[in-house]
Amino acid sequence: MVSYLPRQCFSSLIDDGKLVEIVTEPALPAIPYVAIYRSDRPSNFTAEVAEWLGSVCDYRRQFQA
């Protein structure tokens, strides 16, 4: 199985040999992370939550660890 994961978040699994990093040439492009919510039901709450999540999201850590 091949997946495109944030390296910083999963570096401990790479170090432990549980994941293998495949280096490509050229390098893969950066992937923007987005929050998607319905536009046909506008909600200040949903928009605020999406904005807040964007400000606190940190892909250098695993939440499961």
C-alpha cells in the first residue's frame, strides 16, 4: 500500500521501520489541507470551527501517540 502522509507526523514510524519513505524524482508537490463544509446552509459556527482548526492544526505530531 502506498500513501501520501505528512513526514513530520510519521517520522517515528519511519525511524522504527514500520513505514518506508519512497523518495521520488521530481519531489511530490505539497498538498494543501482544507476544511470543506456545505455552502447551501451558511453557518457562522461552521466557518469559525474551520478557521480555528486551520490555526491549530499541527502535522508534526501524531494524535494517536
